[in-house]
Amino acid sequence: MNTSQNPSAIRSKKEITEALLQLMEKYPYEEISVKQIVLETDLVRKTFYRNFSSKDDVLRAYIDTVIQEYVDELIAHPEDPLDVIFTFCEKKRNLFLLLDKNNMLYMLLLRLNEMLPEIRQTSDMSRNPFVRLFGELEPDYLIAFNVGAIWNVIFRWVRRGMLEPLVEVRNTLEKYLRRVASDVAE
């Protein structure tokens, strides 16, 4: 993906991304072509390729943006990471359902595994919200635990159609975390 901050490039990227997401609501992801994406916009094919190398690049760039928003919120509000996670889930509900519909939730999990360790490199670990929850574990394991445990529970909720109130999923996770914490304390 081209990382230009030119306002025209930013507008084009946004238009292309929105077109892909709209097409994903109507068609299976694997059936969507770059040509279709371009036809949904007022752009030309050359503009698409000036900004992205493929439709996968478009989706990955969008997921990266979404995850960066999530990471920024975690860093800004370290006092309650579960609140940040579940607020994020509500906010991105449609994206989660769209990814699930296209059997692509794994992309979000892969990018979380790749991007969340960057918290350790870019922020003070004392501000890392998960340190408070799990103590002095080695940071890479701590982050892997978060991604594996919490996000797989969230993905199960998504695969079930997000029918249960999110507060129930959160309460289940909180009960589990309290049990883990009390077992560790003993």
C-alpha cells in the first residue's frame, strides 16, 4: 500500500476501501475483482494501483487502521482494557460480521498477533493495560495470551451471530479472569 498523506490519495484510499466493504456485503470476497472495486468508485484503475497492490492489500490496510485505533485506545485508557475491548467490539460490530460472513475473521486475528506486540516497542510497559491484569509475565507471552484467549472468545460470539448481549460475554470473561487471578494468587 502507498502510504502517501496527500489529501487526494487519502480520499482515493477511503473511496476504494468503502467500495470493497460495500461489495463484500453483496458478494463473497473471493468473487470480487479489482475491476468491480474500481467500477464502484469514480476512480480509474491506475489510481487503484497507485494506492494498493491488490484487493487483499485494501482489506489489510483497513484492518490495520482499525487495529491501530484499538491499540491507541488501549494505550490511552489502560485502567480498564476489557472496557476498551468491548467498546471496540460494539463500534466495529459490522466489520466483524462482514469478515465472518466472508470467513475472514482469521485476518483480524493474524494482524492482532502481528501488531499488538508493537505496543511493547512503542510504549512504556508500565502503561500496558494487560500487565495490570496478568502481572510480570514476559511481554510477548502476555500479548499472545490476550490475543488468543480474549479474541477467540469474541470471535466465537461473532460466529454465533452476535446475538448474546455483549455484556454477557464480558461478564463471562471477567469471571474467568478472576478465577485465573485467584488461582495464581494461591
